[in-house]
Amino acid sequence: MAEMAALPMAAPWLALAPRGDGHGVLVLPGFVANDNATAALRRYLRALGHDARGWELGRNFGRRSIGLESERLLERLEALRAATGRPVSLVGWSLGGVMARQLARAVPDAVRQIVTLGSPFTGNPYASSIARLYERVSGDRIDDVFVAAMLAESRTPPPVPSTAIYSHGDGIVAWRNCVEPVSATTDNIRVRGSHVGLPFNPAVWFAVADRLALPEDRWTRFDRSGWRRSVYPAA
């Protein structure tokens, strides 16, 4: 609630974020959430000039929602790519970010970059307060072969530029599981906030806008100089 309440106060600052170039941005919701949870973030991104769209697959129940081979999510990505004529940026909250990374591995030519918000894509999969709930709702065992293979793959950088936004005060997943491995095309941005509040956090909104505004062929790490030092704690 505090993060949502801060949005109106942060509006003048958020309006100063870099403008987009109109390329497609597919925003993936977190576990059991749907497009309503990311609607405010998408409105903000559209106001900055991004063609931000929801995933239109209902609630995120893992493979029950996207298909056993992620075929429904792949179709959504390809449709947006065809509509815009350019690779699509993926913004994923929590489980949505895990899916975004795997989607980029499957079709790297269709993805411009990835931004994850509190996504536990590596480390101990049981280091979450909702691990057992995920198993009951999704029908997937966290310790099965599919999940083990995905986590092993996630220890390496994705094939496209990727930025992980995370918080030490997450409260749902272990923040260390949400951090990208170091490489020339990965970055980590620490914010102050909660797991549930990440899609409504002003610092997250600005950082996402900053990342999406980067030219397709000139990706750079997030600038933490000047006033940004007081908003974004040391990673």
C-alpha cells in the first residue's frame, strides 16, 4: 500500500523518464496474478511511448496457463512481434520473469531485452514462502526434472541483455535467487520495497522505463550516479 501511495507523489519525477521508441513490450504477471496487476505499469509505459501490452492468458498458474511447451506464450510473443515488426522487450514480475528468461532462450531473435521484477530464477527453489502453494496450484513439482533443468540453465546469462530488479525486503522469495549472473549484458538494480508491491513501486517504474528506452543496439548498465544513488541502494 505504501508503494502504491507513493506513485502520485512521484508522478513529476516519473514523467522525466526517458521516452520509448514505440517497440513492443510484453508484460508478464506474477504467480496467480493476471493482467490487472500490471495494468498501471503498462499505462505508464504507454504514456512514455512504448507499445506495452498484457499477456492475455488469464491468471498465471505456470504451465497450466502457458502450455506444457510454453506454446501459448510463444504465440503471444510472435503476434506482438508481427504487429510491431521488431523484437519485443519482456518485462516479467516474479514467475512472469522466470518465464521471460526461458522465452528468450527459446526464441532469442524475437526478444530485444528482458527486465525481471523479483523473479526467483536461480538458487534453491524452495527458498520461497509460497513454494508449496505453487506446487498445489500449478500442478508442477519444484524438484522435478523440468524445474531442475530450468534452474541449471538460469545460472548462465540469457542470450539477450537482461536486467534484474530486486529488493532485500522482498518478503516472498529469497532476493539472492533474483540476481543475474555477472556478464557484459546483465545488470542488477536493487530497490526498496516488497515483492507484491514491485509492479506499483515508483523506483521500479523509472528503472523499467530507463531500460526499455535503451537503443536496441546500444544496451548499457543502469546509471547510478548523481541523485540515483539516494533512490537505488548499492547492489
